Amino acid sequence: MTSATDSSLPARPRLIATDLDGTLLHDDKTVSERTVAALAAAEDAGIEVFFVTGRPVKWMEVVSDHVHRHGLAICANGAVVVDLRGGAEGAGELMKVRGLERAAALGVVQALRDTAPGTVFGVEKTTNFCYEPEYPPFEDDPRAHVAPAEKLLQEAGEGDDDPVIKLLAHHPSLPPDSFLTLARTAAGHLASFTRSSPTALLEISGLGVSKASTLALCCAERGISSDEVVAFGDMPNDVEMLEWAGTSYAMGNAHPDVIAAASGRTVANNEDGVAVIIEQLVARARAEGTP
């Protein structure tokens, strides 16, 4: 493993892919001035920046003031690609949606009800979040529909044609990693399972949809290879992305699985671990005379 003070950095990276919560953001959900400056310097050096997060599009305002020219975000663990610089009222312009088929989601619900009794569900759509009555208290959303998951996932009809981008499953007592393993065993043939919360909250996407697979699609469209990508993350939903990228860094606060998956390690999010590495990348690019 390399470290934040190592010289083992990629020679000419073309793209930086960074998670947000626990990675780019401090624990208070702010972006430090040092990080804002580092992102801008990366763009000036010709390195594109992607935000790659489990957050839905509506929660991307946390970086809206710091977009500069880096405005592409992969949200909902790869289910949505949005250009933060476009769209109405700063909401961003949807560029790609990789939804979860409702039939597959219903299959997951049934499998988890059978194998992990007590599981409750939430349904994230492109425009709103709906959930079961027993789901842990969530944001106050007047558009939210509260009902059993089977009803929330019934076939789309008039007024309900928004794609399902993520199913969430919460268990009140199972250990988070055990719940993830159980769910993958029970329904991994139907959908993709991961987690980013310290609680037993699973994030379920369409089969084959992940941060890594959507990042790979976006990079292929731009003629960028995995070897030209530097990625940062801290939780299990980042593992595939860190394994895919040619160079990757686990944060100092990262989950053990993330540390094992990454090719390097930087300091914690509250110590601006992403900025530390970007500053080194930019310094090398300038020393070598790259644009």
C-alpha cells in the first residue's frame, strides 16, 4: 500500500473520481477551502473531476457552491449521472439513468422479508423518496408516499412513472456487514447490494449497477482508461470503484474492506485527505510540464 506521503503517484492521470461523505466532505458536511482550491487546481492541470456518491441528486447541493468547472456527478451508487451545472434552479441536468426494475425490487423485498424478518424498506425515485411506516424517521418530504413496499413498487401508472433508482433496506438489529452478506446471498441474483451507512441500511441498485460500472461507462465515452483514473473512498459502496481505478486511495477513516481494496491510503476526510493527494498530483504535473 502506498500512503499520502509516498511518491508512488500515477504519472499522468486524466480523471479524479471522489466519493463525498466521509471522503471529500468533512464530518460536518462542509467542503474545506483547501479542498475547493485543490479541485480547481486539478481542473487547471487538465484533470477532470467526477463526484461519485450514494447520495440522490437532490442532496448534491452540498457541493453546488464548489463546482467551478467540475460539475459531473454519479449519484445513487451509479444509478444516475447528472451535470450539476445544468438543469432548472441548480438542480442539475440528468444525463443518464440506470434504474432498478420494479419486478426485481419486489423480488428483493420478498427475499429479505423471508430471510431477515423485521426488514423495512424505502424507495428512492428520481423525484422523491417513499417509505414504509416502520422505516426510520427520514427527512420531512411532503411529496413522500408512506405505504408498504409492495404498494410503493407496484407497476408504474398514471402519476407514477418515475424510475426507481434505489431500494433501501433497514434492519433494526442485524450487524451491518452481516446484513449485507445475508442479502447478497438471498437476492444477489436480482440486484446489486452495498452499504455506506454505519447502521444496517443496505442500498440496492439494478443488477450490475455500481459506482464502478457507471464510472467505467462515463470514462469509456471520454476515451479514458482505468489506468488514467485516481479514485477516493471510505465505505463498502466504494470498493468496486477503488478496485477498478488504476490508482485508488482509502481514507484514513475508511472501512477495513476499503483499505484492502485500495492501492494506497491517505489521511482522514477531516484532514483533507483528498486534497493532500490532489496537491501532489498537480505538483507532479506542473513539474513535468503537462498542461
